[in-house]
Amino acid sequence: MTEIKAAVLAVDPTADAQALANGWTPRPNPNQGGGGHDLGENGRTLIVPTSQVDLAREIAAAFGPGGVGMFRAALSADGDEPATHYCSTGYIPPQFAGMVPCQYWAQDEDGNWEETGEDPGDPQAVYDAVTRDVTDEDGNVIRPGLDVTLAEIEALFAAADVTQQNPYVAFGRLGIEQVRTDDPA
């Protein structure tokens, strides 16, 4: 919990770090079956197909330093290259969490996954945020806005699997796993 609060305060020193950490703390989710855990109110597992990963990375980075380095976990059906999907999982500040879509899942009595609900996110808000130049206090552009269309963001949202599920639960639901590497590090 202390590490989560420190990370929140590093991103936004004015945030109510305790409340945000409470929203991140993993808690049992009866809709996941098998004793799985969800990531809490402010946690997300975001999985995008390889065809969309470059755009997802650019958009995440456009929101600031906390988005740099997202979508690095390579996934495939058998754990071998080539990757078919990429994943990021973890805390998302509440002001951004409402912008991304989120699907909710439950297992039926036979263990099959059924989508039980969805928040569509706000592709227009994402478009507005990432296409705008970021300037310093003197009006100098310190990060230019992205050259992306609303339609491209909507396509990314449609292709993404975003849940509050533990990533390994989401991987199992999608029939994918992390790609194995020969790199011992």
C-alpha cells in the first residue's frame, strides 16, 4: 500500500493517495470464478492486438511520463513468437480511467466467460487530449500533439480488451499467454 501511495504522489502530489491506493488494492471478484482477483477500481489490464500496439503506446506516452513504456508484455496463443497481442496492467489515475473502455466479465455455471457489461470510454476526450500541443508556462511547445484521427482511436478502442481482471485471468479468458524469451534478465 505504501508503494502505491508513493507512486500516486510522484505522478500527482495533490492527489488523495490513500483513497486512490484503496481503489487499487486487489480484492476478490466473485464474477471471475476460481478465486481470481480483480485490480480494483483504479486498476486495468489493457490488451491490444499487435496491429494496434504502436498507436496504443503513442497515446499512452502522450498523457505524460506515466504512460511511457506501456504495452511491452508480448502475448500469443502458445507463448511463442510472434506476438499477437501486447499488455499493460496496473494503476490508472481516475481522471484517465474513465476515458478508456472497460468490459466486465463473469463465468457461467459451465465456466464459460460471458460479457456482463461495458463502459465505452470516451474516445473524443482521448482525441482532444492527445492531439493538443503541450506547452510550458512561456507557451513553448514541449510535446507536440499526435497526428491521429478520432476514427483511429475508436478502432483502437474496438480492438482492445480492457478489464479490471488480474492479467492472468484475462489471458486465460482470451486463450493467450506471455511470450517466452531466451533472455534470462
